[in-house]
Amino acid sequence: MSELLDIVLKTLDEKLGEDIVTIDMSGASAFCDYFVVVTARNVRHAQSLAEFTEQAAAKAGYDVRVREGEKDSTWVLVDLHDVIVHIFTDETRKTYRLESLWGDQPQKRYTSDAAAL
């Protein structure tokens, strides 16, 4: 697992992102190594998760290529070059089903260290 991916996963978990899934895209994509899919409780939470993820990545020296998703969007995308984060509200995640779309790629559900205790 890359340092950037670890930063993203821990940040999303700390900020109460739900059902965090990593999709290994290294065998299918020339533009990134991982997709991270996470559910936000609502639109405001989605924006917050995106902001905290960007801040944590920047603090570690990583830059954001692009961020998609307006203030009232139910899908926010944060492109950190090697890691692309897809932040969905629950209903939107069920609609687009990225895990199913990329079902032939290795996937792993994130569980925090705190949840294991």
C-alpha cells in the first residue's frame, strides 16, 4: 500500500466516512493506481471529507490534480494522481455502483485499527 493511499484511508476513517473500499486499478488504468470509494452521510459531509482529504495529502507533500463536484453534489471526486477518491452519498453510491463496475479488479474493504480493538 502506498503512503498516499494510507493517508487517504486514515483521513476518511477519522472523519467518519462510511463503507470505505479500495479498488486496485494498477492492472486496468494508466492514470491511477487506486480508486477509493466512500459513503458520506450527506452533501455537507461529502464536501468535508473532500476538504480534509486534500488537506491531509497536501500536508504530506501530495498535490491535488483536480476536484470535481459542486457544493451541492452527491458525488465528489478528488484526484490525487495515483489515488482517486470517490465520495458519494448513500443513494448516489448505490446508483453508480463503482465496485460492481470495476468488479474484476482487486478490492479491499477498509477497517480501522480502532474497529479491531
